[in-house]
Amino acid sequence: MQINKKRIMSGMRPTGKLHIGHYMGVLKNWLAFQDEYESFFCVADWHALTTKYDQTEDLRQNITDVAMDWIASGINPEQSTIYVQSLIPETAELHLLLSMITPQNWVERDTTLKDMVKILRDKTIVQAENAKKIYLGKKELDKTEVINAIKNEQIKIDLITYGLLGYPVLQTADIIQFNASLVPVGKDQLAHLEISRDITRRFNHIYKTDFFIEPQPKLTETPLLKGIDGQKMGKSFNNDIKISDSEEETTKKIMRAITDRSRIKKTDPGHPQECEVVCPYYEIFADAETVKKQRYECENAIRGCADCKRELAEIMNNYFFNIRSKRKELESNHGYIKKIIETGSEKAREQVCITLKEVKKIMKMYN
Ligand code: TRP
Ligand code: SF4
């Protein structure tokens, strides 16, 4: 394959508007690499279906939202290729071929997949807890018993579909169809990527070729940004700040953030190292001098937590000001986003077709 520049490839599932954790943990690297590398960024709608196959009402809007968040954040569609996964059917064909050579226990060992299943199980438990009554056919069941049985895994719920099990294989197809050498992602993707490298190596070994490059992951300096409650940031945990949130929404959320729990009154000296959200956010978004002052004033009970958070909110609103203005502009220009997606998908598809043809030749398929 003729590759002039080295390539990067990455993707995100369209499950809603992106949060600042996506920005700091992943997008920042996409931005950093897009000049130097030929870049392919995938809105992974098939991957969204692996867990949300029954909730497709918002899928179209979510695809547009993700693309808008990317472009507002600085992904340059003139330079980088933005595409929608399902617009390239050849990826599914490559996925199928790769699935033939992937041992089942490789995917079963995928710890990220296990985490996804755990989240699904927790959601099912919440649903059961919120249900008024639980029936099996016409027979009403004891709710507590059912919930406990789900928790103890005595009741097996069908959370893992055939498609979900193939998650890392599909992701491998996404990456190696461009022969990308670098994959800028969040920490949670490392387990998938290890399988990608294994599959790549196995393909090369079985068919005695060096056609596929083993893709390496790339993390940012701030791979983990906590949610305002101190837990992992996530939409479903209701603790995230969106890239597209307004200044008012951002301020409101920051005011709700947890702080040093031992600090009750403003006259109590604070402990910045115990302040798990506000302090790290300062480190990330404020300049060194501001951080120094903020710590000093906290430790010496000069500033109260409310003032501290208000200042942080302002700093963050400044930080995201340009991105949010651009986002607003894009929202009123739907034709533009549609065009970007269509052009990008066509361009990406051309590359995938070239790869697939070569793969079939290597595998000595009928053609
Ligand atoms: N699994 C990734 C996520 O959950 C999305 C994704 C799909 C991806 N295909 C990819 C990431 C290829 C990197 C490379 O966000
Ligand atoms: Fe945290 Fe700021 Fe309060 Fe100190 S003053 S505990 S750093 S919020």
C-alpha cells in the first residue's frame, strides 16, 4: 500500500454530546497529531449498536453532535478525514474475515468488554429496582429476590450479544483498514488495542505477510478527568460537563463539585490534596501562578470554597469560549456537517476498498 504520511486512526461511539473528559483525554491528542499524520476519525455507530441496539431514536442526532463537537474542538475537516462507520460496508467485510482468525477466548478476556458488561448489568439492576412489579409470563416475582439473583449472577441476563463480543474485532478492522500506526485513545481502550495488535500479528503470521502494521495506542497527559462528584466522568453518572454546555450550566455544575470534606467553615484551613475535583481542575485549566495563589489561599483559609469554584468556572468558561462559539455556529449550519460526513466517508471508503482488495489477495480468496 502506498502511504505517504504515517497514519493515525481513532473513533468514538455516538452516544450523546461529548464532555470535557473526552476533550482533555482524547481530542487533545487528535489535535496534536492531525498536522503531522494523515488522520481518520470514525463516528462508530455500529459500535454504539453493540449495547444500544434497542435505542436508536437518537442515533442520527448523536452522530451529528459528535461530528460538531470534534470540529468545534479544532479537528480540521479539510485536513483530517471524518467519517461514519456504517457508511463503509467494506469494514464489515474485513471484520468478518478477521473474526475467522480471532480465537474466542481472546475476546472473552477483554477487560474493557467485561467493564461494559458490568455497566449493562448495573443498569438492568436499576431498571429492576425502579420497576413497580416484575413478571415472568403472568406470574409476579418477588422483586428483591430477582434483584439479588441478578446481582449474584444466578439469573443470567442476555447482556452479551454476538455483536458485542465482536467489539474489539470490529475496532481492529476500523484501525488496520487504514494501516494506521498510532491510535490516540483514552485509557479505557488499551485492552481492546492489545487484542488489535494480537489479531494483526496473527494475520501476518498465518498468511506469511507483513502487510498490516501493529497499531500502538497513544494517551494524553491528562488521561483521566474526574466527574464533579469525584467519580469517573460519564454522561450516565450525571457528573459530566459537556463541551457544548453554556457558561451558566458550567458554573452551576462546578458549584456542585465536591471539595475538601473536612473543611466546613471558611475560617478552617483547607487541604488542596484532599480536594479531589476542584484542585486537579485548576492544575489542568489554570496557569501556574493562579494555581499557586489558589493553593496558598486555601491552605491559609483566605479563600472560601464558593469563591474558589466561581473563579474556576470562569477560568474554564474562558478556556472553552472559542470552542463553544464555533459549536454554536455549526449548530445553525446542518448542511455543512452533512457534507463533511459524506465527503469524509467517501474518501475513507476508497482507502478501505484498496486494503480489502489486498487482504483478499493475501488470503487467496476467490476474485
Ligand atoms: N471503542 C471506542 C470507544 O468506545 C470507539 C472506537 C471505535 C474506536 N472504533 C475505534 C477507537 C477505532 C479507536 C480506534 O470510544
Ligand atoms: Fe478546594 Fe478551593 Fe475549597 Fe480549597 S478553597 S478546599 S481548593 S474548593
